[in-house]
Amino acid sequence: MSHKGQTALLLLSAVGALVGGCGDDEPTGAGVDRAPDPVELSTLPDRARAFALPLDEVEALHGAAADRASEAEATEEGVRWARAAAELARAVAARRSDEEWLGRARAHLVEASRRKALEGACEAAIDLARLEAVDAGDLEAAYAVAYRTARRFADARASHGECLAEARRMTEVLGPHRPGAALLAAIDADPDADDPSASLAADEDELDVAAWAEGRPDIGGARLERVDVYGGQGESDGPVVRVVLGFDRVAVFERGELAREQELPRRLYLDLADTALGDAVPRSVPVGAAGLFRVRAAPFEPGVTRVVFDLTDDARYATFFLTDPYRIVVDFERGAPSGPVATADQGRRVRTVVLDPGHGGNEYGARHAGLTESHLTLDITQRVAAILERRLPEARILMTRHRDEVVSLERRVAFANAVSADAFVSIHLNAADDPVEHGGVATFVLDTTNDRQAIRLAARENGTSTQEVTGLQRILAGLHREDQLAESRALAALVQTGTLAGGRRVLPELPDRGVKSAMFYVLVGARMPAILVEASFLTQPEESRALARAGYRQSLAEGIAEGVVRWARGE
């Protein structure tokens, strides 16, 4: 055994038997001379007794246990079988000095510990910490696993109490081997990152067998490459300013605030761990809107870049992040929270409507049968704008893009905020990788959802994985106001009705997919009623053929405009 492994054994003995101390029901049946047929948990040897058995017999027992674990995956029985298979794989790894077998044991324990609601999952995580410390001799990884265990299972169920205490004792003993702040901050940010019960679509993603020990693989070594300001610097100075920090990879940040003192204003700061400042990033960016004086960026201490936002005393802000590429977004607004959005009963004064043609430039969106979503949405949106200019002559009708160009998702709604828009309508076309029998029209508002189809659609429109969409739901659940959501639903209902009626003038059987909720990045941070329309299904053959004709696109545009006009008139 290596010196590191011996050190690990001494450290871990200080907190007692890691598995037995967690109320474990690990099988410790009597030794066997051969693999029983069929294999039962009660007949399997523990790891200590497996050392006395022929190696090929232990391997056969492992194979049988692994099969049973796979058959019962995502159940408490599966957890028990996976832990037993891991014990046997660890025995083979020790006898063979074989990293491949140790990897199998690690994979079993990661799978067993993924679903925190299952009995035995916490104990499986402790088993994994023991593996990292004793078998792999990696005390930092053992600390990270124990730390994540304590964070992940803290609110899962009362029966985890003894196991949680063991995880905390392990972190105390392994304290000298505490990993860097960036990794622990990543665990703090989302301790449930690989828990399928927290992400409805996680079964579609590959299992990262190093997730428990390594955290997010892209953490560390990031570079702040740009600071973009929307809504200040003379660009449609409005009541809201959005600042976007762009990175080349994931950057962990800690947020803090400093009170006004002498000549220094009130300050919000973000400390970016293990992050360098890009050469093109200015040290100071003046803003002068929405309670934000300026943005400053500079190295703060070795490995840490600090971004400071100089604020008025009454400035308010909300911070979140987007992925692929990774961006930290901070929205600023001055003064007391704005009043409720006007409702139909109170009458709506619609002075500005922002229309958003989806995608653009080399971000084509869906493509099918020679048609491109970004081109079609621009055409439909231009038609909607022309109709609204006639029917709402008192309102400004603005568009986020007027040609085939890339406009970032965060910039689209930031533009609407900056011009104090009263409504934001993003126009898209739906699509599917596989043939669909029924297409149709759907309209979405920004809200959390358990609808798998809506989650997948949001992932496609966002350019992310489904797992990231469900993660964003947890982060952004409280950022929008209930009155705004209610008005968004009212607008969505009228636009859905109008678009469907317009489309059915050409396609009488056009399906109604309804008004739904989804976590579309393009709607995040909107201060006004905001919706996203999937005006037709580009990959449905009949609708695709219709979209190729100007008459159908005009009918859809008239329907969308009709919904906006009815909403503006308080119908």
C-alpha cells in the first residue's frame, strides 16, 4: 500500500467504520465456495471475506451483483445491489492492483448515490468517500465527496441523520486536505447536479462517474473575455440596465456588497475564483443609468479577479448565469420595485412593443426541406410589425433584429427592458429530430415546468442540455413577479388564439398545442409581459410546405398581430 493510502487509513480510523457507522445494512453473509445460483444479497461475502475466495469466483459474483443492480436501477433494491457490487469490485481491484476494477467500483457507487430520496444512497456516497481515501489514496477527492454528501443529503430525509453526521466527521478529519475554493463553491452552487430526481431529463445524459469527486470538470482556469452593457452608455437609456460578463469557460463567483463610505459609492462586487482578466476587457466602463454608475474589473489577489459595480443607494439588482457559453448576468433597476403591470380591467397603455425574430446569422435554428427558421421568423416578424404599425398607430413597434444577424439571447430582452417596452413577443418555429404526426402552434411564458417536451424544446432554443434547463428553473424560480406572469399568460392566450385562427385559414386542421410554461433564456429578466410563440412546426411536412408560401406566413403574422392588438385594447 502506498504511503498516501496508509495515511488515509489512519485518518479514516479516527472517525470509525465509515459504512457500519452509518446504520448500514450491508450484507455480511458467510463465505461461499462458489457463486450461488441464483445469487442473493444475503449470500454475498463482504470485501474482507472476498479476499479468501478464488479471484475468478469473486469476479463472477461481482458480475451477478452488477446485473442485479442494473435490473433494479433507480430503486432501493438497486442501491443495495450496487453497493454490494462495488465492494466486490474493490476486492478485485486490491488483489489485482487494477485501476479498471477500481473504476467499476466507483461507477457503482456514483450510480447508487445519485438519487438522494432512496434509502442507502447517502451510505453509498460515504462508501465512495472511503474508496477515494483508502483505495485511491486521494484525500482531496475524499473530502470533496464527503462535503458534497453533507450538502446534498442535508434536507433529504430524517433517516440520513447518522450518515450525515459521518460525512461531517469525515470533512473534519480530512480538513488538512480540503480542496480549492472553486470546487467547493461549485458544489455549494448545485449539490444536486447529477441527481436525476432533480433533473427530469438526466436519464438522457451520460453518467459522469467522476462527478462526486471532481465537481464540475470545467471549473478553474477561466478567463473573463468581455463586459457587455445593455441599456446604458446612451443606448436607449431606460429604467433597466443589463451587464453581461462573458467567459471562455465556467467561472465560480462569490458575491458581496460594500456600503457607501466617504468618496466611494455603494458597491456590488463579484470575486471570480481562479479567473484571469482578458486583454480586451476595459478596466472601467461608464454606465450612468438604472442606478449603476460604472463597472470596474481588475485583479484583486492571486488567482482572483474582482468585478465591481458602483451603485446609487437605491439601486436594485438580480444576478444569474447562463451557459454555453458561460455568462454571468446582472440586471440593475433603480428605486422602489415598480408597481403592478396594468391589467385588462385597469386598461393597458401600450406605448412600445418589441418583436423578436428568433435566431439569426449563423445561429440558424431549425432547418428542414431547404427552409431555415431564422429566415422565416424574420419574414413573419416583419409582417407582424407592419400590421401593428397600422393597427396600433400610437405605439412604437421595435424589432431586436432587422436582418440576418446574430443577436445574443441576453441582449434581446435587455433591449426590451432598455426601451421600457410594454410587451415582448419572441417569434420562433417548432421542430423535432424525429418525424412528427401532429405539429401545430404553441405559445409559451417563462415559468418552471415538469413537461418533458417543453423542457426539450427550451433546451433546443437555448442551445443547452435538458439538464441545464431544469437547473436554471431552480435558480430563476423567484426572479419574475406574479403579476407579470399573469399578464404574460393573458397575452399568450390571445396570441395563441389569433395565431391558430390565422394559420387555420390556410391549414384548417392545424393543431392547437396550447399555452405552456418553459424556461426560455430569451425571456429571462423581462420587466414586461413576455411570451415566445412557436408559430408552426417546421419539420411537419404539411406545415413545412405551407411555410414556404408567403400567404401562409402572412396569415400567421396577422394572427399574432391580432392577439397583440386585442391584448393592448384590454379584451
